[in-house]
Amino acid sequence: LAKTTQPISMDSYEGQEVNITCSHNNIATNDYITWYQQFPSQGPRFIIQGYKTKVTNEVASLFIPADRKSSTLSLPRVSLSDTAVYYCLVGGKNAGNMLTFGGGTRLMVKP
Amino acid sequence: EAGVAQSPRYKIIEKRQSVAFWCNPISGHATLYWYQQILGQGPKLLIQFQNNGVVDDSQLPKDRFSAERLKGVDSTLKIQPAKLEDSAVYLCASSLETGGGYTFGSGTRLTVV
């Protein structure tokens, strides 16, 4: 399984755009990139998944360069409620292939 | 759609006691996972089921941990006997076979004293 590297923590202010980058130099051809969000006392929540270029949903955008060795989760206009830990996972799209969570990025949004 | 149900929400036991956690996945999700999350760390996979069969239990401490999913629906994770280092949140997740991400339950917070 491809190992991922993320910043341990980030600070931002309400209304700003936040970009969290994940490095995955050993990503395999069939691997997808998935991001999860976790609030205290809750299980992780699926945010977005992508394979290449750009994916956007109602919550976030995911940018993946051509070499796919990194990806960037973009959160537009964050609010205090976006304070959470964000995890990047890399693996096959089918169930059972995205099993390893790293330490995640702790995002703190300040007023 | 109902989410992944877990119980109990909290549990405090003494070391060397036994404890069991229960998980009911989303209806139709064939794949079920148990994760252990120690405070300040990311979730660590303990065991993965596909229907009622074990797919991966390589990180399950089998001398004290056991899990079953007899009818391919709900699952039970047991610890016997518990150690202080087992204090963690135990998360259950489920997914479709075709992927699309996991859905996690809220977890069971275990404190071993």
C-alpha cells in the first residue's frame, strides 16, 4: 500500500480557502485517492475521492497532478465547524483496498 | 438511510476483564471493518470481513482479540483479557464491494483501568 505524508497541523481563519496537500510518491496505477474528515468523538466521514485531474463535490475539491504523486484537498471558505482532522488514503477503489490511515492533518479554524 | 450502529458508546473496565462491542453495518454493505483508534492517532485496521468471511486479520492481536460476523450482517469484537494499552476508540465501518468509501459508526470508547 502506498504510504502517505501530510502536514501534522494547519491553522486558518473563517472565510479563507484551505489547501491540504498529501504526498504519495509510491502510488500505484490502479490506486485512488480518498479523503476523510473526523470530528472529535465521531468516526471518520468520507469527503471526496479521485483518480486524476480534478474532482469537485458540494463539500470540497480534490486536485491531482499528472504524476499523481501528490494530491491537494481544497476546502473553500472554511468555517469554525470545519475544525477537524483530515486523512488522506491511497489504494484500490474497491472495498478492502483503502485500509491504512496515517496520522492525518489537524485543521484549526479560528474566528 | 440508517448509518452504522455501534454499542455501547462508552465502556470502562478493569484490566484483565472481558469486553464486547457490537456493530450493525448499513444494510446491503457486504464489507465490514473494525478499527482501533488510540488518542491522537489515525485509525488502525484490526479486521476486515467480506460477508461472513475474514479477509484480513493480520493486525488483530489474536491472543486477546476475537471477532465474528456469523450471518454476514452484524458483528461482535471481543477483548479477553483487556490490557491498559487497549484503551482506545473502537470503530466499525462498512462499505459496498464496489468501493466509494467507508461509512463509519461513532465508535465505542473503551477505558481500561
